[in-house]
Amino acid sequence: MGKNVVILGSQWGDEGKGKIVDLLTDKAALVARFQGGHNAGHTLVIDGKKTALHLIPSGILRDHVRCVIGNGVVVAPDALIKEINMLEDRGIKVRERLKISGSCPLILPYHIALDQAREAARGNAKIGTTGRGIGPAYEDKVARRGLRVSDLANMDRFAIKLQEVLDFHNFSLTQYYGVEPIDFQTTLDLVRDWAEVLLPMMADVTKLLHDARESGENILFEGAQGSLLDIDHGTYPFVTSSNTTAGSAASGSGFGPLYLDYVLGITKAYTTRVGSGPFPTELFDEAGETMGRVGMEFGATTGRSRRCGWIDLVALKYAIRVNGVTQLMMM
């Protein structure tokens, strides 16, 4: 296995990626998240207690491992701070070992309000998002109106940008969806508090990754969700809002693709899916119920029961091609 390894899911997520990252980080110096947000859920066991990580790379459980959150990740400050506090309460050092790219877009209260209002308006046609603001935050990024971690360094300028984007989104919330607007001052006050925690961890993640590479250190890139949820290559429109395939490891971190040595695809012996969307091998009988019960198939992020079915080898072959998978690991 190469020094710079991408670990990703080859199905619709929930394949057990976090456990494999935790296993392999014994020989890694640095673990990087490169896409998604706190809609990811990697369940690990710390001192016999189950712990679900949503934003912080799974390598944080190893004392010698540094962790970074790359530019491709959308960061919810409140969720990240809650996760940091949870880990530190268990004696795990986080702030000294976690660095966040200044280019990460921020998920703010209006993103969550938009996400939830849209799902409610879709009714039976809903996509099945986690309602955590991931999609709207990526939309703002692409529309070049998003606020980023680096913007927290100048709160006067941040306030001006916040007012502009809030005016835009509040119009949609009130005039189209018929829900309450998001208050500017309340949001700004929250952001000021968040900035005090996040700014000391802001760093040039791309430089950190390349410094580690040039020093001959091992790097793991930890994917979130699964390949079949990719915004371009997944079962659109029933997908997530980011690229979950191997190419995103480069664009979501600034680590050149030719420096990636190995792509490890994680798959289960059966298939699961959370939320809406096509699932050709889904089972609605006793076998499907048994898979869910024995496999304890409940989403780490949403708590929703996962749909279960036989392994789909056609879909798996597709995922292997799209990602250029070097080797599969079956859970």
C-alpha cells in the first residue's frame, strides 16, 4: 500500500470507512477530510463507548496523528465545536492536532433554514437530506457568495458580507417558502463566539499536506458518504452535494492527483441506503429485516433506519471504475 492513500465508500455510504481509517492510522502521520460536512457519520469505539464523528477525521483517536479539514469540506462551526468539546471531555487532545483550511465554506443558520424549508416543500418528493445545510452551503460556494473560515479574521468585513447574503436568502425564506427570516444580529453574535475557537486552528492545509509528503510521511485521505452519492456520478438527484469519489481527494485538499498512490474502496457484504432514491437490490422481506437488525443499520448522523438489500455487483463495478480503486476491502 502506498504512502498517500484515499479511503472511500464504494456504495451509498455506511460501509465502515471510519473503522478502517482508525485501523490504518496506526502507520499514518496525517489524516485529511476533503469533502462533505457534518452529514457524514463515522462510528468508532472509544474506551468501550460508541462515538460518532461527523467532521473531525477519524485519526484524531491516535495521539501521534495530525488531522486536517481540507477546502472541500463545508464546516458548521457549532457542530465542529460540539465535537471538539465531546472528544476533549474524554481526554483526547484535539485543538493542538486539528487544522482547518481557511477556504472551507461556513454553514450558517440560514443554510439550515433553507435546507429544511425545501425538504418540507417537496413533500413526498423529498430527496432525504439530513437538513443540516450542506447543500445550500455548497450552492453559496459555487455562486461565489459563500462566507469562509478565513473571513472570520475580519469581523467588520464579515458583517458586511453577512448582511448581503442574508438579505438574499431571507427573501427566499419569507417570500417563497413562507417561513421566518434569520436574524442578522443573532447570527453575527454567534459567529463572533465561533471565530474565537476556529481561528487558532486555521492553517494552510495544502502546505501541511505537501510538507508531510516531502518529509516521507504517510497520509490518509478519509472520504465521507459513498461513491453512489456523488453529485456527478451518483444516482442524481438523490445524491449528496459534493463529489464523493477519489478525484475529490485532490480538489478538496490541494494535493495533486499524481501524488496519490493508492485508492482503497470499502464495501459491505450487502448493501444499505439511507433516504430516498433508487436501490435495485433492496429487500422488503424477512431477509432485509434481518440484515438491518443484525447489522444494527441505523444512520450515525440521522438515526434513521437504513434500507437493506443484497450486494449490487453491477453498481460496485461502476464505483471501482469511477474511483480507479486499487483494492477492495469487504466489511
